[in-house]
Amino acid sequence: MHNRQYVGLAGKTERQAVYQQLLFVCLMIMKNLGILLSGRGSNFEAIADNVASGELDANLAVVISNKAEAPGIESAQRRGLKALVIPSKSRPREEHDREMVAALREHQVDLVCLAGYTRLLSPWFVQQYPNRILNIHPSLLPAFPGLDAQKQAFDYGVKVSGCTVHFVDADLDHGAIILQKVVPVLDTDDDHTLAARILEQEHIAYSEAIRIVLEGEYTIRGRRVVMLK
Ligand code: GRF
């Protein structure tokens, strides 16, 4: 390959210029993810690892926490990602949501992923991203919505539990289900060991669900997310 200068891209060889253009095209095609979290951030980290390794063809455009002390936001900073704190305490829901959505738009987010985001979204927020907000919940919905789902399931005595990735609508843990992973409850379990095994599956399930949504080979019939391939 000759080291010819490429017209209009001063200082770059032709090969460098082609690579740069390819990178630009890839970034244009790659979808931007926006992660919302409030705490530990292990689901965010699993997604970020899959993006970094190329397993997940997406760009992590911004990570936003509503809590300054969330370990997940420190992790995002350590990874060199764009990390924002938009505190929600004592603020009216929609006012806070408008600031969140403004930040997501500023970072051209295509898909919003709730990853341990503990604040219910306002109907207004949900309307801004129709079928473009995902959540992960540590039970087989519709069983055990809400807080402490793993303990709720364990105390109820179920023999299987698991996790659910679903689209977000205006109701808590309610939107159409994209995928679920089943985790058996062992006689030797307590709620903590069960939660740990469910979390392992969450880390796999979330990226799988994101891939399904980004690839777009599905349709939604009523509450059913049906694959087209
Ligand atoms: C996970 O169990 C998730 O299912 C639920 O909140 C927890 C968040 O954990 N929505 P992490 O912050 O991702 O570690």
C-alpha cells in the first residue's frame, strides 16, 4: 500500500483515511445505549464488558445515576465512560425525568436500559421512548414484582425463580417480556444464595435482550414479543 496523501484528510495515508471512514460509518450504525442505575451496577458492568469485548454491537453513550453515592456510577467513571449524576431526592417525578430525558437526548441515546434504577418512571418519560426502554427484574414476572423479589419468591416457597427482561411501560415491572431465564430453587438455598444465582443469569440475559431489541427481528403482538427469525 502506497503512502499517498488522501485529498482533504491532511497528514493521513489512504489506508488510515479509509479506516477512519469505516470507523465513522460503524459508529453511525452502532446504536447508543443509555444506562440508568441507582446502586451497585453489576448489570451495567456486565453490559459494559460485553460492549468492550465486541459481544454486544452497541455504544455506551451515557450512564446516569439518580444517586451520587451509587457504586455503579464510580465504576462507569473508572471505565472512562460518560457518567452523570442527576439527583432525584425530593424532586417531583416528572421534573426529574425531564432532566434525565434531556441528558439522554444530548447523548443521542437510542435505547434506555434500566439497570437497578430504583425510581419509577413517569408516564411522560415512557412516552418519549416507546418500546425503547428496557428493565431487568430478578423474578419470573408477573410473579413477585417490586422490591426484594428474590426473597419474596424464596419465602413463597417456589421451586423455580429467575429473571425477566421486559419493555418498560408506565406500570411497575409490567411491560411486554423480551426474555426470561429460569433458576431452580435448591433445598440448600437461602434467599441470598438464590439471589446470587439469579444475578449470574441476569448478567447473561440483559445483553441477550439488548441484542434482540437492537437487531429488531421481533414484533409485539399484544403483550407478546415474538421473534421473526
Ligand atoms: C438487579 O437484581 C436487578 O434485577 C434489579 O435490581 C438489581 C440491580 O443490581 N432491578 P445491580 O445494581 O445491577 O448489581
